[in-house]
Amino acid sequence: MKNLIILLLSAFLGGCTPLLIGAGLGTIAGYCVSSDTIQGELKTDFETLYSAAKDVLSQIGEIEEEDIQSGRIIAKVGLNRVKVSIDALNNNTLKLRVKCRRALLPNLSLANRIFVKIINKIK
């Protein structure tokens, strides 16, 4: 009961709800949802994660911009603009962030689908 209250408070006060997904994968440390962004912390190397993100976005849409040095990819998926960013948190943990908007409106369901496809690609 105490954990449920903490989870609900963090959802309302912080705007970002931590969840656990894919516990059997052993690669996801956290999961976060905001109005247009899904993000998670993964224990993998940069090249594997960047390659997986690029492959997924190429399969479902068209890559408009990419910068491997900064870990950023921008793609068009249908009428949606998708931004993927990969940032190092420490030596073996990366933060994957998938942001998706259609015009000015967030498309969280597409961001979630893309996030899960990238995770499935690296497992």
C-alpha cells in the first residue's frame, strides 16, 4: 500500500512515473513517461543501442537527421516527428529517450511502441 501511494504521488507531483518493464530482460533499470516522452535507463553499449534505434526508425519511417556524436536521431513516422536521444549516465548505463509529436500534440503511444521495438532489438 505504501509503494502504491508513493507511485501515485510521483505521478501527480513529478510528472514522470517510474515503472519497471521487461524484468526478464535484465537491461532496463527504469522507465519514465512524460507528456510526449518515454525514457529508460539501459545497461548496454552506445553502438548497440544507437544501431538498434536507427534500424527501428528506418523500418517504420524515414530518418531526417542523425548525429552519432551527440546520440541524436530525428525521423518522420507517418505524420509524426520522432526524436531519439541516447545519453551516457555512467560507464555502463545509457539513457534512451523517445519523444514523439504530431503537429503540436504529443503521441505517447507511438513513442512507447518505438521505445519497446528498440529494447526488443537489443535483447
